[in-house]
Amino acid sequence: MPSDVSIDLVAHSAVEARAARRLPVGVGLTIGAVASVALWTVIGISLRALLA
């Protein structure tokens, strides 16, 4: 590592870069809920088709 770059500066930049790419918690929960409902809907439709 070059001597003119401090370790604290590099670590701080890495934390900021990682945090900027994260989705908000509410968005993740919404995506999970929609995926769960879609999965159970497909399971229900599949079972109806198999048993019909």
C-alpha cells in the first residue's frame, strides 16, 4: 500500500461503497413477500391442475 494513503481512509471508503449498494430493508421485505405469495400461488395452481 502506498505510504500516502492512510488505512483509515481506505477502510472508510470501503464501508461507504458497501453501504451505498444495499437496498433499504423495506424493499427487501417487499420483494420477499411478493416472491413468497407468487410461490404459494404457483403451488396452489399446480395442485389444482394435478388433482383436477
